[in-house]
Amino acid sequence: MTVEELQDEICAIDAIFPNTTSVMAPQVYELKVPQHEQLLIQMSFSESYPDVPPDILQLRTTDPNKYTDLNYLEHSFKTILSGIFNVGEVCLFEFFSELEQTLEVYDVRLEEAEAKFQTEQEVQKEYRDISPTRYINKEGHREVSVEPDPDPFEGWTQSEVIEDRGSKFIGFAREVHSVQEVKHFLGQLLTDRKIQRAAHNMTTWRIKGENGVQYQDCDDDGETAAGSRMLHLLTVCI
């Protein structure tokens, strides 16, 4: 493809998605992702394009509060580009189309993560609200002394850290006797900042009541089938 032919493709993209492209250097463009203009991709096009694929040089964002994991997104974009590229065929329009589908899923997961964070904040607030408060009478005056926050790990058994493909996993376990205790102790554990920031907090519990009655539940927290698999282990042990 000649330089003129590449410019024709860029012009076609700009006609479909206005104000999407910017020239950074010869054969190097910065492209705004349609419908997600806060994401900008720097791409380099070889003189042999489209016989060879373009290179993604950098992904940046003007909204770091929304797009917090650029390394993950850049890796995903490169995988998409590699998957849709066909030798001898221009690829930008199809690339943008695939990005739209991927980012729709990303937005849904982001909303779910925000909802999860909000729920955890509410659980922590509820836990703090029921934390014990001590009232002291001193010289006829009533003073309020709030007990220090308890250690979130008190009573929990913690596993060694397991690292796998760049992810770290830590297990926590303790004995419970009621659903109320499950909610209480999980709420206590979630007051730890590192646990709050974890990508996935998978939970599972199982209680044997009187007369053989059993109570159990699990939460995958976005990690497909993780909670149910842990619950299966509990059914084997308990």
C-alpha cells in the first residue's frame, strides 16, 4: 500500500467517525476509539501495510478514573488486532467494530465492580454502626467512648500467598454457626483495605444445623464458577 492509499483509509475512517485520527509522525497515527473517545491508541503502519499488520505503540486515556487498567486493555487490543488481521486487507474499520464489543463488556463489568464496591461500603457501614460503644459517667457528665475497631483478621486462619500467572491468591477460613455470623465476619474481613481492593473476593460457606438441616451459599464475584467450586470442596469436607 502506498502512503496515499493509507491516507485514503484514514480519511474513510474520519468520514465514518469524525475527528477520530491525528497524525503523530510519518506513518504514525493516534486514533480515538469511537464511543469511547477517552481512549487513544497510537498505531504505526509499515510501508508494507496491509501485507503486514500495524503496530499498537501505546494506549492512553484522558479518563484514568474510568480506565484504570491500561495494561490489560492494551493487551486485549493487541490480541483483537492480531485476531482480525488478514494479509492484504485493511483492518481499521473491523478493528474499531471489535473494540466496541469488547468495551461494552468492559463497561458492564466496570458497573458491576462499582456496584460491588458500593455494597461493600454499605456492609462496612452497617458493621461499624453495630460496633460496641461504651458510655462512661464521669463527674455527672455523660461521655461517649467508641471501642477501637477490631482486628479484621481476628479468628481467621490465613493461607500462604499463591501466585499464578501474575495473580495472587490468599485464602481465609473460620468456623461459623449461623447465617448472621457469616454476614458479620465477612463484613469484618472487608474492612481491610487490601481485601477491599482485591479484583475478586470469592466467598463460600456451609453450616450444618440441627436435625441434619444444612445452609450454604457462595459468591463467584465475577470469577466464573469459582464460588461453586469452593463450595463443592466444603461439601466434601463438611
